[in-house]
Amino acid sequence: MSLLDRHVGFVHALREAGLPVSPAEGLDAARALEVIDLAERESLRAAYAATLVKRPSHRPGFDTLFDLWFPASTTGLQAAREGGPDLETAGVPELRDRLAELLLEAEGQGQGMNAFARAMVGRFGRQPAGPGRQNWFSYPVMRALSPETLMARLLAEVLAGRERGGLAEKVARQRIGENIERFTEAVSTDVRRRIAEDSGIERIARSSVRPPLEQLDFLRVTKADLARLRREVHPLARRLAARLTVKHRLGHRGRLDFRRTVRASLSSGGVPLTTFNRPRRPHKPELVVLCDASDSVASFAHFTLLLTYALREQFAKVRAFGFVDTVDEITRFFVPGADVVEAMTRLTKEADMVRFGRTDYGHALEAFAERYGDSVGPKTSLLILGDARSNYQPPALDTLKRLARDARHAYWLNPEPTAQWDTGDSLATAYGGVVPMYECRNVAQLAAFIEELA
């Protein structure tokens, strides 16, 4: 494969993985290749990163794809053999001794650790998959060498009789832990390289890189993703509050400024050709959040609760309600200073949101209007979060119309793709005809919705 083909394929793979790379940036990267030594692989990586990567969160996916399209040379195993055993014939205890030496070196002895990882994948990572076929896995390598179990031995060597529990141990433990992570990643990288050689780069590229955080589907987020999403939510909450405040301010002018109007009329013989109004007092809008907390949208519900928690700092008054087939106010779980994860745990145990366990939007809306209808008023923005799937139950559209009419603004965010609306038990179009409904599957779409409010 020529360098041009690799460049075009690499840029296309970045776009397929969700990284925003424009044609102009692809050309910038190609021009950067003219001024670097192409034999220096890390210089090549740096040139591509400088021209194509926009956010730190995009870097892991970029590095994974770079290692697939521009793999390291596999002829330098001598670096792993220097000062160590024959990697093809040595026993596991000898290999663990060699790994321990590498883990003690600054940054894992660079190329030496990478070459050692490649050798270990070649020795332990191959698994037969039928006549003439083979698969490659990281797990057999890590199981054979068990680098985590070397920590106590390595700490003893580093501290050499010094007192345990102090700063020296903390620094040593951190350095060794980072080198173990570096070795683990080197093994994974070589496994991906070997699979790409056997099955094709494009195939392994599609399955190796998760979408960037801002494009990660809410319905597929993990607990670790939620922790990262918390950092993205707070600025979005501020922007949402600002947008709703602007719509409120532009929608109604302040009271007549009599003195300015009279003063201006003096230039026209006392005729008030131009009137002036007093600016409205700055305010924080009020918000009511109605959130589907059923199992079918559990991950999205967790995200919306994170959003609710962040919104409490931006609005004068926020009331949050969760429902499955009945509704309960959950504002009490998100008091200022509360731990979000703990609040979610308490909510699932203590909130009264379930009668029979099947999502019923119609009954939930009617229960909300009956018990909490006074929470929606002319100063309130109503935000509904859910997939609009109601298990074929009556939709209670009249109740929703009344709530939307009473609110200053009403919006519905749906975590399902638009193509799935109105399939099965979805009532998306029916509800969307009452309250404007927006597809909101990730942070990027949430940010686009907030911008659209302007």
C-alpha cells in the first residue's frame, strides 16, 4: 500500500470513527508530511495529530487508528532481547523477570517494552480458529505474565528497606502502574495489528475505536462514561439557562420609560414619535424536568439526571420529576453538594415511580398534572426527556396540551434516532405535534438543540 493510499484511508477511518476532519485539514496533514522525516514514526504521528486532532478526548481514538494504518516495525526484537533471555524458548519465570526489569525502567525503556510486547503476543496471543486460521487475543498474554502481581516485588526493590507508606512509595507505585498500563496498551496494539494483517485494516478499525465522548450514544454509555460526561454537562447547563433567558427577555419588553419618552419628544414639538421602554430586570428562569426513568432508557435517564443536577445551579428554581408508569418528584435527591452517584442510588430505591413496571406516558402525564400541575406556570420552561414509547397505552394528549399551554416554553428530547420514531409502540409524532421534539442521542446533539434555541 502506497503512502498516499495509507493517508487517504487513515483520514477516512478518522471520519468513520466520529473525529471531525475536514478536507482542508486532510490537505494540511499531507503538506506536513513534506517537511518531516517519514522514517521517524513518532514525528509522523505528531504531524498528523497537530493537523487533525482538535480535542484531548479525540486523542485515544486517533492513536489507535494511527497504530493500525502506520504500524511499528516488527523487525526490531533485538531491543527486547538485550540483557534478557531468548524470548522464544525462555520459561515464564524468566520472561516475568525480564518484564520486571522493563517495568522498573523510566517509561518502560521505550522501544524495548514495545518489542517485548510484540514478542509475547507472538508467543502467547495466538489461538487456533479452525483449519489454516488463527485468532489473536490480549488475554492469554496478560494471564501468562500477570504484570499486576509484580507490584509488591518491584516496590520492595525500589524502596530497598526504606519506610513504606511514604512519598517514595507513592511515586514508585505510580510509575510502575503507568508502565504496566503502557505494557498492556502495547500488547493490545500489537494484537490489533496482527488482526488487521489477517482480516484487513478497515474491518478492525471499525470495531477498535469508540466514538468520541460528545458523539457517544446516551443509550450505550457506561458508568465510566457518565463520570466523564459530568464535565461536559455543566457548561451545557449554563448555555441552556442563558438561551432560555434570552428568549424570555426578547419575548416581552419592559414597562414604558416615561421620562426618556417625554425628553425625546421635545425634538419633535412634544409629539412622542419614539417610545422607550425600561430594560427588564435580569432573572433566572424556572425549569421543570419530566424524565422517563424506565429500564429501556436507563443510561439516558442517568445522563438526564446529571443534567438536572447541573441545571439546579443555573435556574432560579428547578423541580425534577421521574416516572415509569406513575410519577414522583425527585428534586429532593439532588440538593446542592449531594454526590450524583449516591443520589441516583437513593432515587432508584426510594422514589415512587412504578405501579406495574411498564412504561405508561399517558398515566404518568395525568398523574403529574393532577399532583404537580401547579409547578408549571407562565415563568416555567418544561423539559420532557424520554423515548415516547408507552406500551400501547392511551397517550393523554389533551393533558400534555394543557401543560404545554400553561408553560412559557416546552421541549421534548428523545434519545432514539428519528428513523425509529413511530415504530412499534412509539408515539413520537403524536407527542411531537404538541411539544416540539428533538432527537438527542449524544452531547453533540444536545449542544445543537441549545444553539437552536437562540
